[in-house]
Amino acid sequence: MEIIRGRSWKYGDNVNTDVIFPGKYTYTVSEPTDMPAHALEDLDPNFARGVKPGDIIVAGKNWGCGSSREQAVTCLKEGGLGAIIAESFARIYYRNCLNAALPVLICPEAVQAIHDGEQIEIDLDKGEIRTNKGIYTFNPLPEVVREIFDAGGLIAHTKKRLEALD
Amino acid sequence: MGQTFAEKVLARPSGKRQVKPGDIVEISPQIALSHDNTAAIVGIFQRMGGKKVFNPQMHAIFLDHAAPAPTTKHAENHRIIRDFVCEQGIPHFFDVGRGICHQVLVEEGLALPGEIVLGSDSHTPHAGVMGAFGAGIGRSEMASIWAVGTLWLRVPESLKITVTGKMPAWVTPKDLALKIIGDLGADGALYLSVEWHGNVIADMSLSERATLTNMAAEMGAKNSYVSPDDKTLAYLSNRARHDFEPVLPDSDASYLQVLEIDAGSLEPMIACPHTVDNVKPLSEVAGTKVDQAFLGTCTNGRLEDLASAAEILSGRKLSPGTRMIVIPASSEIFQEALRKGYVEDFLNAGALVESPGCGPCMGNHLGVPAPGEVTISTANRNFQGRMGTKESEIYLANPAVTAASAVAGKITHPNSLD
């Protein structure tokens, strides 16, 4: 798997899905390609303008709390975000990321070490986050989840399962 | 060693005798709940190559989030869902006006003790009020369940909350939930199965318990559960859609965390802008001016909630310049509120009553605030922008406090009204 490389966008604790992708758009903005324009709209207006492929969000505790809306993942994935590193994730958000094949890493030590705007690198196979302050390691994904991830996400994974049933 | 509710309920359908926290199980839920987001799920289902759903009986589909449709776009969304329901022969479909998914699932006897409800909505833990395992999932996961009938779940650790003593006057389950969320934080029960125990829970009505299982989502819980008892069984006696087998935790089960609360120490609480865990006693925020009061939602839109507000509003008028919106959580509740005269109390006081559904809770319609305005609400979330504009503030409170605040035009304890 490729190395993820990009600048860090650092945020705090309990960032909720309403500020990641506002609820008022959930039934009006339905094309994935239209979603990145509203990413983090109510938290950091600079993000949608400045994010580049491979960039990495670095967050505190409970990133993605609130609603189950997948657009809060899609708006980041479609915008090219490479990964999210957090101290912890809200559980539905975490599942939504894995199902979208967006790498999510729980690593409080790395979060503490990384500064906003710093260039960082993630090696998924080795389980390493490389920062200015040093290298931090994270636990690999459980096998059943890795299978979904490797298929390119849950949609592709289920598609394969359905084809196998035919 | 005994087992928690989550360990038992997830072992059964996974075909294992026993499972432990951290295990991954593949299970098939009895109920797969979705709402207005069903249209988007249909799109994902088709991208997966899905043609016929795995089991039409498993679905429970509700139109509640923007119901009736406020715009052509929303109406088109509803049309796609109705067509899909018809084409797939899905029997459990509840169209606009029936009410909010979590409440209606209970009323329709589809949330049953010992069963598993997975919903593409974060407040699915609500179903635990009936002793079910209810957990929220994403849209793609829902589409995958439609296609293949199963989903992976991690067996959660459990948090046991025991509430004993006696609740003081004006203190409700909403205040208890807010107090705990304020103390533990928005991630205080992250990934956990929350079990509610103690004499105070046993003494509560099902409606009161539902406020607790519903609000557990705001502490990050995976699911939330109250042991089914005589009240649960009596309620289900003429509602349950099929036979069921309750699952009860063992008394010697092992919990990751145990929390003991003396109900006598509680007071009315308010969640202040812009997070649900920014909780303060009512006394600290009393006097804050409000432009709008909102009574409703899956958290506090049931008959007892309406009764408590009607008692405050009866014979009183709203403060000039303050609006109040009332939305019964379901058509069944609406009819009962009409019979009992609560709707008349609301209208006489100057409040407006709207058709059952989620209403302005997530900013869709039926009374969203203007920039700069303050809303006091019985809902479960007060995130910035939740009700439409990020330049407004939302305070969360119990129904009596919400009604009293509409009468006073500012956040007010019901016992301080004239």
C-alpha cells in the first residue's frame, strides 16, 4: 500500500458531524463531488479551499461525534484527504471511514506531537506515523475490517460478495 | 463468570455460545431501520449490484426527517423511497405524518426484547428502551445489510449505570441524562454498551426510560439498554409483531465501568451551546433570553412530555416576542394529546402545533431560527449549525423548563412562574 504524505490540519476534541458536513445539506447536496466544497464549513472555512490530496487531519478526542451521516466522511475522501489521525473517534464515524477505505488511525501520542501545517507521512503497512518529532506506531486493523479496506471499501466488498452468490 | 446484555445478545445470533468484548461477530439484525436517507441508500444498494433486498420483512422504513416534504427536492427523495418500498414489497413502511422512526418503531411493536435493531441513524440506541440491542450504522452498511443480510459488529465493553434514591420535583430523565453526559463528556461511553439499572429506572415509565436510551448516543454509546419488565411486556402484549425472547444481563457480569448515581442529588440541568456535554444547572443559566422554544423530537416528544408542558402552559400565555413550536413524536401521541386537551392548552397559550416528525431538530423545516436567535429545545443535540444557521444558539432542557421559558421569554425554572 502506498505511503500517505501531506500537510496536517489540526483540530480539537469532539468535532461533530454538523460542523464537518452541515445537516442542512444532507438532503440537498447528494453528489459526492459537490460535497468537498462544504467540508468543515462551520469549523474552518480555510480547509475546503486549502486541502490537497494526501493531506491529513490530526484531531483530538471523539472526532466525528454526532449523526451517522456518511457525507461527513465522503466530503473529506472526495476532497482527496489521505487519512485522519485522532486520539479517538466516534464509533459510527470510524466505521464509515473504514467502509469508505479512508485510513483512520488512533494514536494519541502522534496527535500530541504533530503541529498544524506540518508535513507528515503515514506508512500503513509498517504501522508508522513519521513526524518532525519522531516516529509513532499504531495498531493494525482487525482482519475482517482489513478485508473490506483492501477491497476498496464496503461497496466494492459487498459487490464481490453478491457476485459470488450469483 | 456472568455476561453483560451485549455479550449475551450478540452471542445468540452469531451462533456462538459465548463472546467477549473485542470479538468481531457477523450478525443478521431482526430490524434494519432507515428513514429519509433510504433514497441515498437505494443508490448505494444499486451501485453494489443489488436487485432484490435480502429479506423485505427485515426493513422498517420511515419518512420523518423532512416530512411532509418542504421542497421539491425532498419530495423527489420521498418518491424514490415509496417506489422502492412498493417494488421490493417491504411491509413495514410508515409514510409522512406517522412520526419519528425511533418512537414509531416502538409503537408498532417492531423493537422487541432480545432482538437486534441496526439503524442508519445515530439515535438507534433508543430501541434499548424495549430491551433490544439498537445501534447506529452508516448508509453503506445499511445498503450492505439489504444486499447480503449481515454486518460485522465488535462486541462492546459495558458501562453499568445504577440510579437509586428518589428524583426530586421538576427533575426528569432528561436532567439525569444531561447530568451524566456533562460529567462523563461526549465521549464518556465511547464504543460502550450502556445498561441502566436501579430502583429509579425500574420506577420510570417506558416513555421516561426512552429519553435515557435515546440520549446515550450523546455520550458516544454503541447501544443503551433497560431490562424488560412487567411494564415492557404489558405494553407489548397487543403490539409485538411476533414472539420474542428477552435477554437479561447476569448479576455477576463484568463491566468496564460502573457508575452509581443518587437521584436525590439531581436538579434540572441545561446543555449550553454548542455541545451536549456543556451542561450547567438551570440556576446558573436562568434569565438567558430565548426567542423560540421547541417541544418535540425522539427524546422528549411523547405524551408525558406534552402533558408536562401543557400543565405549565394551561391558563398562561407565551411571552410577547417568544415563539413556541410543539411537534408530537407520532400520530398516536398527537391523537392522545388532542383527546386529553393538551393541544388546546398549547394553542390557547399561543404555541403552534405541527405534524409529527423531526421538524426543525436538524434544521430542515417547520421553525428554524434566524441568525442571532436563541432556542430552548427538548431535543438531544445543540451543535453549532444544527438547526440551520451556525449563528444561533441552542439550549437543551426538559419539557417543563422549555415551556416555562417560553412563558417567561427567558430560561426559567417552572416553580418560579407566577
